[in-house]
Amino acid sequence: MNPSYLFIDNLSQEVEIPKNGILSRTLYGDDQVKVVLFGFDTGQELSSHTAATAALIHIVKGEARLTLGGDVMEAREGTWARMAPQLEHAVYAKTPVVMLLLLLKS
């Protein structure tokens, strides 16, 4: 392993989607960013909440409904969103979903 970089060949293979649940796995963290990979089973959701820092969401696999502030959007593989600190948001998995979350600390 090289301490100068982290290389992941296929994010969707880094998390097993649980039956009737959500699994999160921290892939990386330092003083600037925390990178978390989520696996959602169909019908699972992260209910409305906020984060203290700006964040980026990337849908790696599957279809989801994202609520960002007062807006509701359909998301699929390749969807990307940036959220300001304290933005109320939620995620609902319409199919099994793999989602990458980056929490920006600075």
C-alpha cells in the first residue's frame, strides 16, 4: 500500500448492500475530508437531516430519490450533488443503491 494515495478500482464492490438495511463504511478521512460509502437496500432511507459541513453525494449504482432543501429529485448512477452546510437533505433508495458521500471539513 502506498501512503501517497488510495486507489479503489470499483466502488460498487467495496460495500455489500444489506437486506432490509443500510451499511456505511468510511473509506478515508483526514483533516480536510471524510469519505463514506453507503449501501442501501430497496426502500431504505436516511431521513431528513443536516450536516455541519459542505458535502458531496455521488450515486455510484442504483436509483434513489434525493431531497435537497425543499427540492425532490430523481437520482441514478452518475448523479452528483453538492450540499451547503446545514442544508436539510434525505435519501430514499428506490432500488439497491451504492452512494459515495464526501464530507468537506475545510
